Amino acid sequence: MKKIEAIIRPEKFNIVRDAMTEMGYPGMTVTEVKGHGSQKGISEVWRGRRYRVDLLSKIKLEIVVKDEDVQKIVDTITTEAQTGSIGDGKIFVINVENVYRIRTKEKDATAI
């Protein structure tokens, strides 16, 4: 099993969520996060004054999937979240040793 963590633009969240639901993966953890990558933030003008926004709002999606579905999900997230501009985000794939469902005590693939 793998855990996929994707940091995406907030305006792309609904599109990615709908695509994941269509693929049979409706369950995910979603967190509103702030940060920056190589772009180091953006400059804004407000009331005639220029200021710098160093931490940009993003959405972090976390989903645990079977090994055979990883590439399909990564491709879907990439396709749906991509704008072609700096700040589109990142996807991390992490190994998961065990998963347990608390309610039923199911383990691993049946617990997903």
C-alpha cells in the first residue's frame, strides 16, 4: 500500500475530488495548508502599496491506495490539477506498512 500526498491549488480541489470519486476513491483526508516552493511567494498591490505574500494557500490531499493503483491516481491528479504555471504543487508517494480500521478491526487492504 502507498500513501499519496498531493499539494494542489485550492481552485483545483473540486475537480481533483470529482475525478478521484469517479475512479472509485471517494475517501481522502483534506487539509488547508500554507507554504511556498521555488517561487518564494508572490507580490501583491493593495491600496497602491506593494507587499509580499510569502506563504500561499494550498490544499493537501492524503489518500492510501493499493500499489497497483498508484500510477493511475498520480496521473489523474497531475492531469486535473495542472495549470502549467509555477505553484501547481507536488505529489509525494510514501510506503505504508499497515492500515487498521478502528471500528471493525479490519487490517490492510480491507481497511482501506
